[in-house]
Amino acid sequence: MRLEVEAALVRGELVPGDVEVADGVVVDVGLATTARGRIAVPGFVDLQVNGFAGVDFLGASTADYHRAGEALLAGGVTAYQPTFITAPEATLLEALRALPANGTRPRVLGAHVEGPFLSPERLGTHPLEHRRDPDLAFLDRLLDAGPVTELTLAPELPGAEELVARAVDAGVVVSAGHTNATAAQAHAAFDLGISTVTHIFNAMRPFRSRDPGIAGVALTRRDVFVQMIVDGHHLADETVRLIWAAASGRVALVTDATAAAGGVPGSYQLGDVEIELLAGGVPMREDGVFAGTVLTMLDAVRNLHALGISFEDAVGAATAVPARILGRADIGVLEPGSAADVVVLDDRLEIERVVCGGEARVVA
């Protein structure tokens, strides 16, 4: 199957010519073409998706995953981590057991467990009653229940060092988030094996001139990836530009999308929390605390590009960098021999086609 594109984004570079896919893989790039105005890019990878299209993943059934997955594909996401916020242990264990098996489209990479080992001072919308201090036995039960690929925790909590070591040994990417860590605590955490931060600047110790906190340390350490929400609400435009200036090449876009994404204004669930979406706004808890987003990854890329970031780099923040965070060579890339997970964009950055696993799943 030819994709009928003018060029393809291959390892961060635009290569003129068409793309051919067959048997679920990219066969060739740079082929002779008469197509104009269409570009093939790797399928988007979202590391933080709480829900989508009315579905909250914390209580999702197989049918729910299918419905949300179709909506995610329509936004160009071909691989993602369902994200579970702080909840009762039984709820988290059941959610992990309910993760779809291999072969689903878009690909479920594993769960991002965001909590419950979070700072009581930086919970955001996470329920205080379900927050826990680090507990190795609890972590082991989570790891036994299903494939945990990312764990967000507050590294300054007592017992966090042992938890980080256990998770890293199990191959889990550990992220610092919902944390009140000081700069010194942040350095210690990153030295221990924490390799990224969850939605930088949101739900963490503020940056101050003599107290840069975990955000300041993450931006200055070249061995740390940062994840950010670019929805026009969670970060000011100047903050996004500052993050990029400090950490370009190690910044991943995430949506932090909720069940309200793709929906109409009204009430939705985020775990145990009831959230409200107002027209043109962001989901909020009843007390006005932000509760995720309605952002699509396509819009995150557009928003970043609109702030002066090159098209190639904006796409890379939604593809190659998330893949590097997870240490995955099989996602976020478009080149001969790679999986045929491809998004075709027109010159207005509208989606014309999404190919996942070699199948044309979305056609405009």
C-alpha cells in the first residue's frame, strides 16, 4: 500500500517521496510520487491518558477500551499508556487486570500508575483518602496484577528510595510527580534512577530563585526527560517556551486526557472524582482544581508548533521522545522495517489517514 504522500518524517528529517507499507511494516520511503501537500509522520505516542470519549480507564471494560481506542486513533495516537490515578487498592488491581492483551489497536503499551504514593501537599485532583506512603508490598501487588510501564510518585516521601529501586529493577519507568521535592531531593531521586517528570510545573513544588525545586533540577539535568501538557491552560505560552529552551530533545508531549475528551460539556468521572467540563474550558473538580484535559495529541502538536517550535521537533515530542522515555525502539519511528504506525497530515496539519499495524484505520 502506497500512502500517496509528498514526504515523510524519518528520524527527525523530512525525506521527499512516498511511503510504502506491507504486512504491518514500512517497506520503503523516498519513493517517486506526484502527491503534494501530504506528509507521513510516525504514529503519536501518549504516555498519559486517563480516558477518552466518555471512557475512564480506571473502570474500563474491553468494549470501553475499543471505543476509546477508536477515538484516540482518530487523533493520530497509535500507542498509549492508560493512566490510573490514585484510587483504592482493589480498584487499581482490577484496572491492571483489565488491560487489553497484545494485538489491540491502538497499542496499549502498559499502564501508567499515577499514585498513590504522592505528596499530600501536591495532590491536585487525586483523592486524599486514597493517597498512600511508599509501601513495597503494595507495589509488588500492583506489579503482579498487570503490566505497569510507568509509575509516578513523590520521591521525597519516606521509603520512596526502596520503592524506586524495586520499580526500576522490574523495568518500570519511574517518574517524579505530584511532589514537593526540593532541589537536593530531586538530584538524589534522579541519581537513584528516576528518569522523567510528570506534567512539569503542574502539581509540583514551584520554581523559586533560591529554591528551584524538582522542575528546575529536571530542566538542567541532561539525563532527565520532562513531560508537559500544552493545552493553553496548564502552562503559559512563555513557560512552554522556557521548557523547550532548556530541554529541547528531551521534552515529551502528553495529553493527560480524561473521559471528557471528545465529549460535550457536562459531568464525567476521573476515577472516584466527579469532574465538570464547561464549554471551551478544562475539566475541573467542584472546587475549581484542574482535573486533566480534553486535549488530543494532534492539538498538542499543533499548539507546540504554533509557539515557534519546528514541525519536525513538535512531532518528535509526540513520537520519538516518548519512545525514548520508555526505552522502546518499536514505536515513535517511521523508517524501513519499522512498524507501520503512521499518520498522514495535510498542509493544514489535519489528519488525512491513520495507519496502525499496517491497516488504514482512519481515512478523512
